[in-house]
Amino acid sequence: MKIWQNLINQPGAVIADGAMGTMLQQAGLKPGELPTLWNVEHADRVRAVHGAYIAAGAQVLLTNTFSGNRFCLAKHGLASRVEEVNIAGAQILRAEIEAQNKQGAALVAGDIGPTGELLSPLGRLLFTEAVDGFAGQARALIKGGADVIWVETMADLEEVRAAVEGTRQASADIPIIATLTFDTRGRTITGVKPETAAATLSGCGVAAFGGNCGNGPNEILSVIQKMHAAVPEAILVAKSNAGLPEFVNGATVYRAAPETMARAALQLRAAGARIIGGCCGTTPAHIAAMARDLKA
Ligand SMILES: [Zn+2]
């Protein structure tokens, strides 16, 4: 709680990290392989990514636990390993922060991604089951040393509410950051508008909220503008992909250069974003360029 307050009370932008998934792909993660499992199978490679982001200037870093809820793990026959992979994910990041002597200057954000299921009544997953699944993940992340919980890449506000409620079952006061993906003509894939998300999230006890992933910095810029207009006092988060995803030979590539993302970061700050990082395709070089210009 206090470490979050200290960070957010400093003037200026707070630097978040960049992508984990695309970095692990470069480190040898195969298509279909579960990135979260690398916390136990290739902890050194996960830790190296964190290390590069800390060195680039990131102050809030996400654990490699995006698919660490029991619903995603169950699809790989790993539902019984929620505790293990999430504790390991938080510990790896915590250990790297300590190794670089950045205690208090870099935060462990326990990453919670979507269940991959549709919530009832659209789908079959009950709200209470989702809450219970998220609570289990949050408990393990906190046990492993998370300073905050970061709920990300969400499309459905009900699922965000389930993640917030689950996190609150695990801890009454850990700060929660929540970001949605507005990749469908300015809305999330379930139709949520940025201003609606802002109004809902500002009333549900999250410390900061905003957008992540999607179609690059221009899309996130308009999300931040709308959220800022809707709730001017909110602490807003922008974590965009490195440009529009392009599909080349079966792979997804992101072409925005570090300098492009650095220019976008200044625009995002001017539009009201406070915590700024990157999502898919952003690398430590992107974050270093963004941090350099945001801190200039
Ligand atoms: Zn992304």
C-alpha cells in the first residue's frame, strides 16, 4: 500500500514495463506453449526480461502470470498448479528487483488476465466462480510478494468486477490497477466504451485504470482522452502495443520503433495518462526511449 502511495505521489509520469509474451517468444517460447509455466521451467529467461525492463527504467512491472488463473491453466491440464506458478512469478520479479537494488523504486504488479471464458448470461462461467478463481490467483501472487494487483487485457466490465472482488477476498487493501483492451472501433470486443469503463471503474475501488494492448498508441490516445474527460481526477494507465499488429507468415509483428513510442508517450501524458508503458511488441529499447523522454 505504502510503496504504491510513494510511487504515485511523485510528480510526473510513472514508467511501466513493456511486453512479456512477445519477449518470451524471442527467448524460445513455442506457439501453444503456456508462458506462465515458464515461471517454473525457465525462470532464468523470465527473470532476464524483467531485468532488462528494470534497467530500461520501468517502475511498475507485471509478473509473468497473465494466464495464471485456474480457467486458463485447466486448458493445459494444470489447474492444480495455480499457487505454484503465481507464487513463482511474483518471486522471480521480486528477486530481480532486489538484485538490482530497486526495492521501493520498482513495484511487483501481480498480473491477472482474463479467464478466456464468457461470463453468464453470455457464457457459462458464473460470476461467483470467476470471483473464486481470481481470488485464488490473487492470493498466490500476494503470497509471492506482489505490491499491487494489475488486472489487464479485459473486455467485459463484469469480469473486471469479478477480478476486483476476488482480489479483495485475498486482501482488503492491496492497490488494484485495471486495464481494458479497446480494440474494436474504440470499444472493447464486448462493446464497452472508454467513458463507460471510466465511470464504472472509478466507483469500484481501483487505484488506477486505463487501456492496454490493442491497435497501437493512436487508439490508446483516444481512450485516454475519453477517460480523462469522463473522470478527470482518475490516475490513468496507457500500455499500448508497438503499433498495429500485422500478420506475416503466420506470426504477429509490431513495427512501431522506440522513437515512435517515445513520441506517443509524450502525447499520452499530455492527454492525462499517468502510468505509461507498452504491451505486445514493446521491448526494453522502447521502454528506455519512453522513459528518457518522459523523465526529461
Ligand atoms: Zn498486448
